[in-house]
Amino acid sequence: MTSSTTEDNERTTDFVDLHRFATRRAFRIRERELFVLMRMRKSERMIADFTKELFIAVFVVTVFVEVSRAKLWARRC
């Protein structure tokens, strides 16, 4: 009887250890996924900010070009 109980305890311990290992591994995987997601969001945000600044610069240059053309056209007429 004692050996059977000991074997049952070892099986239970092995299962618990395996479960603990799987839980830790799953946590690390989720942690990595979260880290990757945060890095992606950060890079997407940086690209969005850069695109916004680029559009503003293009708009400003376009306005200056149009104003310059209007001045030249006004002088010729």
C-alpha cells in the first residue's frame, strides 16, 4: 500500500510540476506577445506621427508654391 501511495504522490507531483512549467511557459509566451504588440503599436504610432508631419510639410510647401505662382501671374498681368 505504501508503494502505491508513494507512486501516486510522485505522479501527482509530476503533474503539478508539468502544470507549473506549462503555466510559466504560457505566461512567458503571453508576455512576449504583449511585448511584441507594444513594440508594434509604438512603431505604428511613430510612423503615423511621421506621416502626419510629412503631410503638413507637403501642404505648407504647396501653399507657398501656389502663392508664388499667383504673385508671378499678378506681375505679368
